[in-house]
Amino acid sequence: MAKGLLQPELINLLDEIEAFGRGQDDAQSYHSKKMLNLEAATARLLHFILRSSRRRKVLEIGTSNAYSTIWIAAAVAPAGGEVISIDRNADKHALARANIEKAGLSQHVTLVTGAALEVIPLLAGPLDAVFFDADRITAGTELNLLLPKLSNNVIVAADNVTSHPQEIAGYLEAVRALPDFAEFTVPVGKGLSIAYRTGT
């Protein structure tokens, strides 16, 4: 564990959530029942980026049981920030809400249950960070819907670049086509794409 990222009590809770997710994934044959949590190393890197750049309003697409949500919320909490986290699964959101309460971060998280393509048009900007970790095939369309709501110095990240290259290809094509963005992939976990707006 990198020194100083989180308090030991929160690390212990995250370890419990991660272990639960692994057990659930091993026990379930249905994809929708799996937690599919973010890799721990990727979560730490994302936290570090968001905390060090002092992000205040982050959109997460794909909550699951809130493992990554808690890492993100802990990154923005010192600046009084907020995470809006979307998931289409109400049962997972109930589990996520309980975990976020245990983490003491409820005041920094808004859970929105529904399909991202339907929720995004209803969101208010500006968003200064977005993390895609749900439907990889529709992520490119979601990004294009979000463009008017992104801040001038936005950071955009997406997981599963190396684990699911064909599914995430449309997203990568969309983000790399943006004229004022730079993008690169970090070989951590299942591959994390990070992009930022360059012209500010």
C-alpha cells in the first residue's frame, strides 16, 4: 500500500469489500451478479490522480458494490467534492450505499440508478473528472454525450483497455479523435486509459 493514501480503518474496509467481490465473482455464473471490482492497483492510481489534481465533481459510470466509488470519494472529500455514480442495478446500489455509509463518505456520493445513456442528459456540469467502468461498448457514445458537461481541465479515465480491447475500441477511437485531448494507457490492472484536455 502506498504510504499516506488512506486511513488504516478505510483500507481495512476496502480490503473487505474487495474480498467480498472476489468471492461473489467466483461463486456466480451470471455476469450481472458479479461485482467485477476495479483492480486494487488501478484504484490506488486513480485515487492518486484525482486527489493530487484536486478534483471536485467526478462522474463514475459503474458503481457495483462501491469499491472504486469509495476510492474516488476519498480522493475528492478533502476538497469538499462529490462523486455521482451511475449503475443500472438497484441491488448493487443498495449494497453500495451500505458500504459508502460504513466508509463515512455518504455526504460526498450521489448514487443514480439507471442506464448511463438515459441518466447523462439529466446531469448538470461542469464535471472535472469522469471514470468509465461499466458498458465498454457504449462508453464512446456516453463520452460524446458528456462533452458539453466537461470542465476545461477535465480528466477522463476508462478501465479494461488491455483486458477487453475489442469492446473498448469504440471508446478509445472517440477519445483519441477529440482535437483538444491527449490520451495514453497505463499498464496497470486491466489497462487504464487516461485522457485530459490540453488546450487550457
